[in-house]
Amino acid sequence: MRAKAYPRYKSSGVEWLGDVPEDWGVKRGRFVMSVNPPAPQLRALDQEDEVSFVPMESVGVQGGLSLEQRRVLADISSGYTEFQDGDVVVAKITPCFENGKAALARDLLNGAAYGTTELHVLRAGPVTDRSFLFYVVISDTFRKLGESEMFGAGGQKRVPPEFCKDFRTPLPPLAEQRAIAVFLDRETGRIDRLVAKKRELVERLKEKSTALISHTVTHGLPPAAAAIAGLPGNAPLRPSGIDWIGVVPTRWEVTKMCQVCESIRDGSHNPPDRAAGIHRLLSVRNIQEGKFTILSDDRTMTAEDYADLQRSYTVEEGDIVLAIVGATTGKSAIVGKLENVTVQRSVAILRPNRRAISSSFLHYVIQSPVVQTEIELTVFKYSAQPGIYLEDIGRLPVVRPPLPEQIAISSYLDLETAKLDTLVAKVEEAVERLQEYRTALITAAVTGKIDVRKATA
């Protein structure tokens, strides 16, 4: 929607804010809200009463609280953040603050809650509408200025409460604050619904890609693609002997990972000390979108330490790296042309036997439910920490067509999945633009750069 500027402006006296509408004020936060006040609603409850419990993961990005968790008051020790219905809560720790984790508290159990200590609680004063205050808090200017005020060591920086108290808050008349909040509720709701639809589309496209890979690596090429590749189409099928694989072409072999790999081993269990240099120690975080990627903040080591690790194992072009520890267990990538890299123990190195299987085809098999289902069944077998042992990797099932057919299948999947990946990238780009527009709209409305009064009349 298009919104015009206000008819008349005046100087705000604040450099970052610039001019504001003529009848707006600008006040420090301490005069428009209470920062981290006690919650009177909690004092009115009995110790046997339950209240909402809000850890950081329950605070949404730019709005919304997940209220699934609850606690009995008597079971809550001191040290939590208390708040009540109508309060605005905002994450104060990096990176949650920069990401916009904040919410207007509504529908709390018994009207009150205890939450993570990493929240600031802002309670609107008599001259401030609580919904307007929420939109001020998630505006781009509040977050960027707050980020510049963060302090702390070890990567755990926090926004001090003084920032909220001193923040120069643009303040229209109360009725106009409410009109702005109503407008933003409506417009951000429209944007959020559109974003949700586009994200559903992304998920469907990714599911389609997975289904395509799964069907092709277990049943072969579609007849038209098989004909182009000079391969027979509609090959007769036989039971694979594995429930989630089903049937496979009769000329294909169902084998195990250890039978198609020259070696399966993991990375360093004793990483060398960090040192400046060009020799990198990579981990699961370097496996991104099917590629093994160098990152700017990778751990590096001395040339001597790198040479010691090379005597034990190497990472070569055409190897497949597989995440074997943590939440991303099962994620994989083909190693490209990389120099001076080795890996930590969170990554397994699978070296395909090139006479038996191509790297590309084996990677598609690993990405498919053929292997991923088996990994899911295995990861929690030994401990609460997700992971898979090397011997378990060796037992993973692999369907293996003749080598020329593997190459044809890989080429077909490269082409078809690239088309789907392009569509996903376009939709994700559209989502990013919508989110940028959402942020810009909020910032423009709460700083008076656009006049939305007629839009809510």
C-alpha cells in the first residue's frame, strides 16, 4: 500500500530520527515506559497457581510467544524474568536481539509469566499504547541503535537496560499511536500470511526434490530420460529386501556402504591448537547445501600440525563428507577441489571405489530416504546425543546400478534438482524482500515518515 508523508514536519532534535510530524513529541524511554518492572499480577496469585514459562526459544522473531510451557509458582526459584499481559518483552542478548526476538505478551496463563533472564521487559506508561511500543521495539532503528550499545565478552554481548531508558522514542498522540498499531497489525498480518504461503511452497519444492531423488536412485530413469541416455526403460523390478526401499530393477545390486567405499573414517579426535595460517580444520558447519564450503572463520593450524594429520588421513576431491555427530547428522557433501583442508571427528570421510560407484551417484543415494531413513533409526541407539558410528555407516544400504547407468542418473538428477533449486532460490528471495519491506514499513510508520491515519479511518 502507498502512504503519503504528513503535511507538516518539525525537527526532532535527534540526528538518526530527523524530522517528525508537527504534533509528535520525542521522549526518552524512561518517560514512556517502565523498564524491567515487577509484575503485580504475580503477587496476586497463590503458590499453587500455574503461570506461563517462556524460555528464549519461545519468543518469536518480530512477534509472538509460544505458551506451551507452564510452571507452578511454588516450583519457580528466583532468577527468572517476570512479566504480565500487556508487557513488551525483547531479547537482550546477541544474536537474538539483532534478529528481532520480541513480543507483546498476551493470553498468559493467569495473566503472568516467568521467562529467560535474557529478556528486557518494557511496560507502556500512561502516554504510550502498548502495541505501538511493541512496533517501536521491533523497528530497524531500535535494533540497530541497541546493537551499537551492546557490551560483553566472549561473544555474549547484551543490550543494557539504560539503552531502553534513554532511547529517544518518537511519540504521536495516544489516539494516533493506536491508529498506527492497527494499521501495522493489518499490514504485517497480510505480509506474514504471504510469507507463510511462500515458505509452504519452498517446503513442497524441497519435498518434490527429495521424492525425485528417492524414486530415481531406487527405480532408475523415467522412460524418456532413459531413451535419451541409451538405456532400457521400464526395467522389471524385484523386492530389495528392505521395507523403505521397496522394489528395485532386477539388474541392480543392493549392497552395503562398506562394499562400495575404499575407506570410511572420521576426522581428528585431537584437534591441534589454533594458529594463524592457510591450513584449515573443517567441521559439520562447512557442509552447506550439498557442498563442502570454506568459511571465513574456519579454524586454522600450523603447517607442521597439518602435516601430522595428513600422515593419518587425507581429504581428497571426490570424497564424500558426512556429518556423524549432532543435530545435523546425515548431512553430506561431495568434496570439490580444496587445498590445505582436513576435518574434525564430527565428519566422516567416505572414499568411493571408483570402479564400483561414482561419487555423484553415491551422494544422491546418501541424500535419499534409502540412507537417511537408516540413519534416523540409528542415531539415538547409543546415547541421547545424535550420532552414528563408523561401523554403522559401513552397514548402511546402497542400491547400485551398473556404472554407466549411475552416471546417467546423476546427470539427470543434476539437471532436474538444479531446476527445483532455482525455483526455491527465487521464492526465498521473494520472502527476503517481503521481510525487508515489513521492517521498512514498521520503521517508517513509527517514526512518522508515512501518514497512515486515513488507512485506518
